[in-house]
Amino acid sequence: MVKLLRLANSANPAKQLPALGYGTWQAKAGEVEQGVETALKLGYTHIDAAAIYGNEKEVGEGIRRAGVDREKLWITSKLWNNSQHPDYVHKALDKTINDLGVSYLDLYLMHWPSAFQPGGDMIPKVGGVAVRDTETTLAQTWAEMEKALDQGKVKNIGISNFTKSEVEELLQAAKHKPDVIQLELHPYLQQTAYVEWLQSQGIEVTAYSPFGNQNPIYGGGELLRDDPVIQEIAKIHGKTPNQILLSWGATRNTSVIPKSTNAGRIEENKDIIELSTDDMAKIAKIDKNKRFNDPSTTFGYVFFADEKPAYKSALDAITNAGSKAKQAALKAAGKA
């Protein structure tokens, strides 16, 4: 039985967030439809999508083919950076709802705390450099998210990839607290104090990339599933390392959204357990504060500044300042 998480701040509290979801990031068109259909027929009820994934129509087709009652499903999607300007938030939401083939979302998240130039390309660039919208504020975008909540287009609203200071900034302006935040979380990036603070605020936490760097986009390297501690606990419980990684997230009372298009692995990922205090203590010791997903240079914004040493934040800022200078030079040359 999948654990259900009650959303303390929700305007629609009757429906609860399933702790196990099916992720669709990097799921290819032609595969994701079947993956979603398989997951739903195997008993998953939580689907995680996003406009930037470029596959929401296919995700919607998988939902349709599975034939599960919409009211039994929890469907999450995310507002992309090029639609954070107040004039574009509702257009982006309407497109997502239409592409998924539903009449509302259970949860809509701001994908990143940084806006791109509105409209047009998903990642607008000049001379290979991302073009940011530096005028739209988090508070302005959040106000539009709150309007969508009031209109019934979404049942809950939240954020993703925000640091504590960014959450605190948003809370100062918010009429409705975020219901959920989505973060990169796994035993090599546990962020325990931050997760506990968020939960104390009534903000539920969803862990993406729960397997660490198994996603090919992270470039490989040491795989979390091969860690001796994870291997040992898996052997004790007669589970696979991936099942232990998901169980770790669920035991912390966070939801987890593994992605696979392989039917066997989709079914395997369902089999999660409550880990013991001893298991959790062992896993706590392997935390490396190792983040795999940081697009600061690509997006021209210093993400996760709260956790970076001063020199790293300074380096990111210099890099981003250089990007802005390059944009200005291109504009002056008439090439922008």
C-alpha cells in the first residue's frame, strides 16, 4: 500500500499526495506513452510531468489508454521558465492541461526560481547564451499561480529547485503557501535540515532523481546503487538497491518519482518498504552533499547559492556576468 501524504496548506485537502509517483523526465516519445500506461495499470496513481520535458501529449495519451478514473489520479506538471512572466503563466498552464488531455492539474509547480525571456523558445538564446527575464519577480509569478488555484485549474501549487532563502522570499509575498516543493534528493544529497524545515512549514517534499546519477544526463560516474551501504541494506531486506533508495525517500515522508520505461523496473519500483532506524542511521553517514543537477552556467543564474562556498557563488556570478556582457555586445553589434 503506497503511503499518502497530507498537504497541510492545501485548499483541497481531501485528496492526498501518493508517496510513489511515476516520473517522465527524459522519457522519449514513443516510449513514455507505454510507460505511463504500464505504470497506471500496475497501480501507480501519481504521474509527474513538465512542459520542458517535451512529451506531455504522449503522457496524456498514456493516461487515456490506461483508462483509469481521473479522480483516482494525481497529476503534477510544471511551469517552465519562459512562461513565468504574468502574461504567459495561464497560457502555459492551459497548454499543459490540453496536452495532457485533462480538465485540471492536482499540482502545478514553478520549475526553477529564474525566468527566461517570455514566449518563444523554451530556452531563448542569443549567441548561445540563455536570455533571462530579470524584471519578472518570484512574487509576480506566484500571484498568477494563486489565481490559477482560485480558478480551479489546479488543486495545489508549489515550487521546485528553490533554496531556503528563495522559499523565505516567496513566503513574504505569498497569500497561499506552497503546498509542495520538488528537490533533487538521494542519499548522496540528503539536505536533511532543509527538508525538516520545509516540513515544519507544512510544505511537502518530493524527491526527484531518487537514484542519484543513474540518469544519463548526469554523465555517469560512481553509481549510488553500487554504494556498499546501500548494497548491504538491500541484502538484509532481500530487496534491490533501487528499492532501498526509494524506500529511504518514503521513510523520510517525502514522495519519490522514479522514471523507467521498462515494465519490469516499473513494477520493481513499486515494492518499497519502511526502513528501520538503524538502516536510516547507516544511510545518513554516506551523505556527500553531492548535487548532480545544477544548470547555473547554462541558465545564467546562480542556483543553490545557499549551499555553495563563497568562491563557487562568485565564480557562477562572474560566468553569468560574462554572459550578460556577451549579450550586450551582440546587441550593440546588431546581431541580437
